[in-house]
Amino acid sequence: MDPTFEPIIKVEDYTFYYPDSQVPALAGINLTVRPGEFLGLTGPTGAGKTTLALALNGIIPHFQGGRLAGRVTIAGLDTAATPCARLAGVIGSVFQDPEAQLVAETVEDELAFGLENLAVPREEMRARISAALEMVGITDLRHRPLRQLSGGQKQKVAIAAAIALRPRILVLDEPTSELDPRGSLEIVNLLERLNRDYGMTILLIEQKISLLAPRVPRLVCLHQSRIVADAAPRQVLGQEKLVAELGLEVPPVTDLFRLLSRAGVYHGNLPLAVDQGRRELDRLLSHESP
């Protein structure tokens, strides 16, 4: 990490036990994220990914009890000592099931709900709603009833509602789990744009490695409540033993080139996306060195 940047997320020796559990949901987690990063977080079910998301936005410990040690700071705020209402202005959260977090009848009312709770003046509220809808690309849905929207549209509304609060960080916990491939791609492309065009720090929890790997510069893997890898996606996916242990679904094009590397046919960087693989195959077939 560039030492000139103060981390916007800092997790220090963080351990958390849910009530009545003797097994930690998180164990000795250390993680730093600098402003403007697009970070991917993955791992098998039960690894602690959702628990980490809840620790970042303050739901743990303010609304979810348990035993904890260590410290989480968000933009310099200690989450254990800072009310969730104040944290909401710094970190926004989107969960895998939009139905679980949408509370209003229409799209506009949904975006207004959080702003009203923060006592944002009405004129500023209108401006924030318009800006958030435009950023997410759903201005045309402003007056639509939520019940008429598709799953992908509802997920975009949830993202817009979080953005309307103007957080510096957006944490998304498997936001594509209920979506088809097209809807999943739309959401991840949207997050790329928010990161690139608006400098928003994004932490995307996702098990669909084919979506994550080509887009995030850094991939963190959780397993049995601990961080077991924190590196560029190519470095992580190149560790075959780790990939097998975590049960990660490696992109088919990456798997193909792993086989070619093992056979001694290919000696370059592992492609993470189809277009990258096509270029590397063209080089191989034309007998060019990678």
C-alpha cells in the first residue's frame, strides 16, 4: 500500500464470536484498504464474509451482539464507538437480497427514506435523489412502484439508495447472487463505473470469480474465519492448492491456460477474461512469445 495514503478501512486483529458460539466467525483479521480501491472479497460459505461486512458498517456490535476483540476504523471512525447513523454517511451497504432492505412503495420514496432519517433538507434531498438515480442509470424508474421491478432493477435501486447518502465507501455482500448472468454483469459494470468515475471505494463480496477476477486489482480470500490470501487475482488463481481448498470456480479461460502452463506450452500471465485469452492464444498460434 502506498504509505502516502491513510487507509479508509482499517481492521486490526479483529476477532468476533456470535452469542453462544465457541467458534469465531472472524479470527485475527487484519485488513487495510486505501481510498478509491476496488477490492474483491471471496471465500466459501461460512468463511466470515458477511460477518466482516457487518463489522465494517457497525451493525456489529451496535445491533448484533457477541464477543469481540480488536478494532475496525472507517475513515478514522472507530465503528464500535460511532453510532450507525453517523457511519451511514461514510459507508453504504448493499446486501444480496434487495427485498430485505427495500422498505418503500416507489423508487423515489426508497431513496428518500434514508435521507429523511438523516434529516437532510428537502431541496438537498431532491438533488441527491436525482444525482444517485443518474449515477446508477435508473432515472427512468424514479416514479415506478418497487413491486413492478425486476431483481436486477431492485438491486440497482438498493445501490442508488446507498449512494444517495453520499458514502465514501460502498460494501456489497453478494449483490448478484439472485441475478442471471446479464443482470450480474450489469451490476458489476455499474460498480466499476462508480469506482472509476466517482472515486468511490468499493468492497465487493462475491463468489462468482469470473465476475470478480477481471475487474478487481486486489482479491482477498477468507477461509475458516481467516484471511488466507490477499493479492492480485492472477496470483491468487495461480495457487492451485489454495483454489481447490477454497472451492473457487476459476474462470474457464484461466483454467485452460493453467493446463497449458502445466504442460509447458504457455509461460505468460494467466488470462482472467475471454478477450485476454483470445489474445494469448493468437500469440501462441503465431509462435510469438507472450
